Amino acid sequence: MAELPIAPVKRLAKSKDRDIRIGDTAAAVLIEKTEKFIELVSIEASSLARYAGRKTINETDIRTAVSKLGLNLSQ
């Protein structure tokens, strides 16, 4: 079951194009994929934190995890 609420996800999805609509089914798939992305990044970041002898994931762990997963999400 999805943990992210649908309304904020829909708002974010249309934030760059206010004229577009996001159907409930499309939003549900977006939520599913977003939660999977968070899970994958968290697993990798957790490994990095533990390797560094920490129990807390920090910003660098997240950035490194995203990079190691082959994603370029720089802004």
C-alpha cells in the first residue's frame, strides 16, 4: 500500500505544467515508482553510512547513492 499521499504527488507532478492533469491511476503509478526510488536510494545510502561507521544517513550519502545508481539529478 502506498505511503505517499496522492494530492501532493499530483501537485508536484504538474508543478512545471499547470495546464496538465494527472489521472488517479497515473498518480498511483508515479507514487509506486517514487517509493521504489526512495527505497533503492535509502538502501545504498544506508550501506554508505554503515561503511563509514555511522548509523545516520547524511546528505553526502544520499548524493553518492544517487550517483552510484547511475542517476544524474543535479539541479
